[in-house]
Amino acid sequence: MLVLGALNNSILLFLFIGLLLYVLWNLYNLNQLSNWLAKPSKHTPEVIGIWDEVYYQLYQLYQRQRKSRRKLTSILNKFQKSTQALPYATIILNALNEIEWFNPAASQMFNLHSKIDIGQRIDNLIRQPKFSRYLLKKDFSKPLKLLIGQKKVIFNITPYGSGQFLISARDITSLSQLDDMRRDFISNASHELRTPLTVMSGYIEILQHTADEKTEMPLDKIQQQIVRMNKIITELIELARLESSAAIDHTMKVDVKEILNDVYNEALSLDNGKHHIELVIDACEKQSSKLHGSYEELRMAFSNLLTNAIRYTPENGNIKLFCTVNESTISVGVEDSGLGINYEHIPRLTERFYRVDEGRSREQGGTGLGLAIVKHVLDRHNASLAIQSETGKGSTFRCDFPVSHQKQ
């Protein structure tokens, strides 16, 4: 018994010593691992057993991370070089609107200094209430135009990453001045032309009363051209007014039924029974539809569409002024059974003075400005113009007003 007991004690002691050595060996390797992780390198400690596999896997992971870091650094350097070369001012903000980075163009435009302004809030450097409200609202779907000193600057802000923002700003002073000059020229020239045309029209009317067979037709042609010129001038002035007017007051409500009835009655008077004109507004009547904006501008847009349909639809043709409503859109449009328009012309119809058939347009008294006015009015009312047409089968011009803009 004593021998067995001594033998068991020797085995337990041996096992204990072996376990202790194993633990010490692992502690040594853990210490080696800790030191290597603190300063990773391609030279791993000399180990055996499972620790060799651990170091191998960790080294492979370390290599992949180094490769990814180098690639990321390269991309970041290229991005910074490209943005530094941009002619537009570029600024990166964090979630607190603090400046993280900016390019030389931004430094020059806003007088920024990297040693001082990195980490500063952008609204502390661009101190304009309009700009602060724009940042606070966080609705960057539309650019912001500001007058900073003597410069007119347009800002575009794009959210990206984790709460970061990319600001792009450019000086549009020259473009704005050219645009103002163009509008002023059109407006002033149009006003100046009205007086001589009025005088000419008066003298032509006097001559028409005493005209004989030889002079009657030329005088009528001259009078027609004077009327046409007056119409062009009126529409140019209207376009200039729309371009220079303040933003639409979207708190004003316009009853769709009322405005379409007015446009319809005007069209009946103009047409003198030459076409079958139908008014279909049951959908708008049932839902008491309202549009937000200017009654006069909307009336002018709808009237232009209906007048165009009358002008380019042969006699006894069908014309429909309609209104439809669904969950997302209130639509007002004009459908006709006229000559139709080839597909290639449709994208250009709203350009100033663009005509599908110049000869036909002049004969019908068109100026080429009606649809440009319609497009401008719709832009001011956050609406869009949809055109569907097929040669020989008529056309449909539809104004779509998003319901979200009408619920204010």
C-alpha cells in the first residue's frame, strides 16, 4: 500500500510539474504575442506547435491590413490632389458642421487658413442667417445662392459617409450679371419697340380706311405683322417678368375649377365655334382641388396650352381641357385631335422661338414663346410638363403638380 501511495504521489507530482511548465510556456508565448502585436513586423517570433499557426494567420491578416491601408491612403491622396485641383471651392464638414478639410479654391474664396480654421464651425466663418438656416434645415435638394461681399456664390451640399457633408461652392457673379443684362436688354428693348409699333399701327389703320384695291392687301399684311410683333413683345416682357420676379407665394390657394372655367370661357370666345371644345373637370370638382401659387401665372399657362390647341387643330376638330387627380398628382392638361408632332421635336418644344413648322406657325399667329412661358410658370410652381403626341393623331400637353407641394 505504501508503495502504491508513493507511486501515485510521484505521478501527480509529475503531472503537476508538466502542467506548470505548459502554462509557463503558453504565458511566455502570450507575452511574445503581446510584444509582437504592439510592434508588428514581418519577423515573427520563433515558436513551435499551434503558436506557429497562430502567428502565421495573424501575419497574413497584418499583411492584408497593410495592403488595404496603403490602397486607402493612395485613394485618399488622389482624392485630395483632385479636389485641390478643382476650380470650385470644396469643403468637408463633420456631423457638427466643423471643417475637416478644404481645398485652395475654398481658402481663396472664403479666406480660410488650415492652421486656424480646421475644426471651426462653418457657420462661424460664413456668418449669414440664410446660410445658417440652410445648414440647420438639412434639405440640400436645391442649391443655395448667397451674396458674399461683392460676389454671388452658389452652394451645393452633399451628405455622405457617417454624418459628413461635402460643400461645393462657385462664384457665379459673371453669369448672374450676364443673365441680368440679358433680361434688362429684352425688357428695355421690348418697351422701346412698343411706341413705334403703336404709331405705325395707328397710321396703318388710317390708311386702311382710304385704301383702294391695290393697297388694301399690302396694308392688311403690314397690320398683321404689327399685331404679331406686338404679341412677341408682350410675351418677351412676360418672360422677363417671370425670370426677375420673386419666388411664388405658395401660401396662396387657387381653385382649379374656377381657373379652368375662366380659361375655358376665354377659349370659347376666341374660337367662335370653329372647334368642339370640351371641359372635363369632374375629378377636381369632387375633391375640391386647390393649387398653391399665382392665379394669374397659372391662368396664363393653361390659356397658352388651350390657345395652342385651337391654333393648330383643324376646324371642327376636338379639343378637351381636363383635370385629373390621384394620390400623388393634380394634373391639368389639354388634349386635341390636331396634326400632331414628330417625336424628335418634342424635347425642344419649350425652347424660345422653336417651331416645328415655321411657315405654319406664322400663318397661325404663333410666336414660339407660348410653351417657354408655360415651362417657366410650371418651374416656379414645382410642376412639370408632360407632352405626348403622334403625327396625324393629335397631342396632349399635361401639367403635373405634385400633391406634396399642394398640402401646406
